[in-house]
Amino acid sequence: MHDTAEQAVERAIDTMRSNLSEQLTVDDMARAAMFSKFHFTRIFQRVTGISPGRFLSAIRLQEAKRLLTTTRLNVTDISLRVGYNSVGTFSTRFTKSVGLPPTTYRRMGGFAPRIPTQRPTGVSQGVITGRITAPLDGPVPGLIFMGLFPHRIPEGPPVRCAILESPGVYRFANVPDGTWHLLCHSVSGDVLRLQQGRVMVSSVGPLTVRGQLTLTADAHLKQMSKIDPPVLLALLDSRKAALERQNPAKVHAA
């Protein structure tokens, strides 16, 4: 059943990617998956960790990131190509998820100068610690970005983030009360042309922090697959900049 469910979700994702400029409905996606609408929505959420609509929005913004850095199309044309009828709505959603406005993202070559973090609104006393590992027989991970996010998709500012030069131990201190997902992302090669780069990801959660609780959360990097939600937050330059600023520490946390 697990393989059948993943295959169904992959069919739906293929349909999304082939029709980014169209106004796809959940019924359209369910037909591609060959499930009823109700069953499809539950299966998709279980397999990917997010809803079909949110996944579609994420891959639209992922494609917009690619078009901004690899073409000369203007922002209006790009917004139409990825399914937005309003360039204002597109720009707002892009900025919220990626951390930069579309024109700034293009001007900076798809990179961000730093990783913004959310300002805690309550008591921040929790600790999350653990170890990041990678397959012994796989590609060597590049710099590893780690962030605590409120949802299963890495978008917008994390509440805490860290950078590892290689797999190893991490520690987040002063984590605010709440429920968080630990999301890890590593790229070796060209991040802007993913067919030339190797993307590795890991997701752990939900992790519920209350008071002075210390949680242990180990994560194992794996090759990114079709069913993994895309990474929307602009990361690459911010990781390099953090390493340059805080050398020689091996782990850098915010």
C-alpha cells in the first residue's frame, strides 16, 4: 500500500509540474492519482507532510526561482507562467516564502546575504539537540543548513537555524515554546540547476517544546525525491556568509 500511495502521489505531482500555469483543482490532482478526492487528500498529506494545494504553491514558487535566475523573462510573465493571475499576489507570496522580493532575488543571483530568524514572542528556554548523518555510500554532502520551522516546508524565517560544514552534532538553545519541524538541506554542485547538483534533505517532527524541556532529534540526510517539498527559503549565500563570519566554529546556530 505504501508503494501504491507514493506512486499515486508522484502521478499527481507530475501533473502539477506539467500544468503550473493552469488553475488546477484538487479534483484534477485526484484524477491524476486515480483516487477519490477525499482519499487522495489524506494520502497526499500522509506521504508528503503537507496538503496538495500547499505542495502545488511550493513548486510554483520553486519554478519561479528557477526562471528568475536562468531567463530574462520579466516578473509579470513569470508570475503568469507559474499560475498567478496577479503579479502583486505572486510577489507577496514569493517574498514571504523565499525571504526576498522577486527582483531582489534575481539581482542577487538567487542568493541571500543572511538567514533571518523569527523573533520569539514568548519564553525561550527549550533545547533541541542531536546528530546529523548521511549515507556512507552516497555523495559527500555540501554545507548543511538546518532550521526549525512551524510547518513541514522550509519557507519563511525559521525560529532557529544552524550551519554545519559536515554531518555531526548540532544544538539549538533557547527554543521558544511551540511545535516545530527540523528541516535539513544540503547541496553539492550548482543549486540553481538542480540537474547538475545533488540535493540532500531530511525532516524530523513535529517536535513539541514546552518550558525547559530538552529534546533529542537525530536526522539522516537522503537524496531529495519527487515527494519531498521543495526548499523555498533562499539559503546558499547566507550559509557561506555565516561560516565566514563565525569561523572557526564548526556549528553555527542562530
